[in-house]
Amino acid sequence: RSEINPNSKHLKLFDLRLSDAGIYTCEYDSHTVSISLHVFELTISLDGHFLPNEVPELTLMQNSSHHQPNLIITLFNSKNNRVIPKLLQSKTPQKYIMKLKQLEAADSGMWMCHVRSDSPLINQNISFDVKVLGFQNPDFERKYATVDSTVVLSWHPNFQKIKWKKGFTGQLKWKQQESAIAHELLDFNVTAGEKQHETKKSSHFQFEIPGSKPKSTIEVKLPKVHFNHSGQYQCQLAYNRRYVQSKIELVVMKVSANPVGPLPRGAKMTLICQVSSPLPFNAHLCWERVNGTQMDNKKSKQHEVKVEVNVSAAGLWNCHLIEDNERKISLNYAVEEAPVWISYVVIGASIGGSVLVFGLACLCIISSISWQRRRQRAKRMARARQYLLENKTCQCQQ
């Protein structure tokens, strides 16, 4: 593991180890020169490959032919910000074990360990690589959609950005509620050469895998959103039996009317705006009449999934989903006025229905009176027959 340059007489050591520390002497004629070699070894747990929220441990060891000095150690992360570790062991100046904070995907990159000592004079920088496999997405995000719209859900693993050299697998699952059974939509694997392969696993509902999506992106497309497409979409990465995941909750909104159809003159209709799951505290639903007044508006209460408004005239109504005073999605419902003849038909049907009900009521009353009379007549005839039977006599002809 060494070689000597015949011209400069320099000694070069390869694959340096702690045991290489010591005094190296060069003798030439009557000249003798000695150099003391001080060796540091910095190791990181899990070979520097981590998932978010994992805590790395650094071990710094030193060796020399003289006494081992007490070191002043300073750490800098990939953004060149100072990191204060927790020192786990310092019984001997030969070995230092440091525990870092929980990692995030953004912590990936080259870190620096600065080692300093006054006696002997040491001022050494030791770089080490930290790779954190995760998502550029947040751990949890919420996305809103309206019925019949098109939605694309995307996850962005950072394996290409950090040049992850080892393969891993992943899954995309969906469940409508937190306590419901999860359905696997697709699974995928990424090789060490960053080749990505996806397999569609479920036909629970129609979805597509876009062909033109960016590299190192997991995407599903819902070409026509249904109300029951709502729920949690969970993308999970697995590496060495360790997991990291990112969730997207899809909230779907729909509007409807009761009764359905044109609004007859003088009648009323209820407009219903509904979402598929409870909203956060900073979000609400709101019905708003176009070109209307503030009196026409109707807001939902906190955590309500539905808001209703009563309508007695034709017009265009919009339902907005508002989060932090920002409109996320909107759906409109046009209330149309029924033609006049339909109104007359409705009025006539109402009057006819009332007359029919009155007639049926009278018929029932008359039938009831007639039935009572027949029953009383039958009772009188029965009593008369009973009386004759009890008092009958025998008449003989003379």
C-alpha cells in the first residue's frame, strides 16, 4: 500500500488505516528526517444511507505515536450550517461517538467535520456524504377536486437528486378512510442504475399512469373524478426493510338540487354543496349567488361537510371551497325557471290533487256511515230472531 517516488523520494501511502500512524524516518547519507503521522478515521452509521427521521451516529477515532490530544470537533451540514451533536462517549481521547439530530430529505449532501487541536497543532477538515432517501413532497398534503374534473397526483422521490446508488422498491396505495382497507394501485422498483419500472396492480377504479411524466416521478391520473375517488393516496418507499411514505388526501366536491329540474313559479328548491371528508379548521364551504347580495350567501360551519341554501327564484349559484381566505375550487349550479304552462300544470295538479284527496275523504266518510248503518240493522235483526226463538208457541187447528 505504499510507493516511493525515485526522483523526489516522496513516500505515498494508499488506503490509509489507523494502524499506519507512527513515526516515519528517512535516512540519506548522514541525514535523518523523521515525520510523525497522525491518522483520523471517521465512520457513519448505516453506511451513510438513511431515511427521514433516522438519527445518524458518527464515530471519530485517532491514532498517533504520541499522546492522543483532546479534540475540538465542529460539524457542518450540507447547507454549511453548524450542527451541534450529542457526544455519547469521551472516556478516551482516542474515540469520539456523536449522535446527530433526526434527518430530513433536505439534509442530503456533503457534510464537514472540522477537527482542531492546539497541541499538537491540528486543523483538519474531514468530509463525509449523507444520503437521505425520501420525497420532495411533504409528509401529508391535501388536494381538492370537483366531480368530473381531471386530477393528477404526483410524488417526487429524491433518489435522482442525491444519486442514490442502491436499489429500492415502492408501492402506491389508496383507501377511502383512515380505518378502511387499503387497495394497492401500483408497485414500482428503482435499480441502482436509476431505472424505474412500474406495474399496475388494481382495477378498483379507472386511473392512468401518464406516459410523459418527468423522470423519477410517481404519478397517477384520474381522468374523470367520481365522488368515491376521495380518500388517502399513500406512496411508500422501502429500503433494507425500512419505510418512508408521503400521503395525499383527495377531497372531492359535488353540488345537487332537491327537487331536481326547473323551478316552478312560487315553488322552492334546496341547493346542496357537499365534500367527501371533513375540512380543516381553516376551510369552509360557501354558496354565493352571482350578482346577488350578501344576504344570499350561505357558509358552512366549522368541520361541516355540507351546506344548503333555499332558492325561490331562478339564477346562477356558485359553491366555493375556501381555505385561508383563498378559493381552492368552485362549482356552479344554474337554477332555471320552469315555463308558464308547467306552472299552470303544477297548480292544476295541486288543485286536482287537493280535490281528489277531498273526494276520497268524503267517500271514506260516506262508506263508513253506510257500513255503520248496515251493522246496526244486522244487530237489530239478530235480536229479533233471538226474541222469536225464545217466545215461539204451537197453534193447533180445531
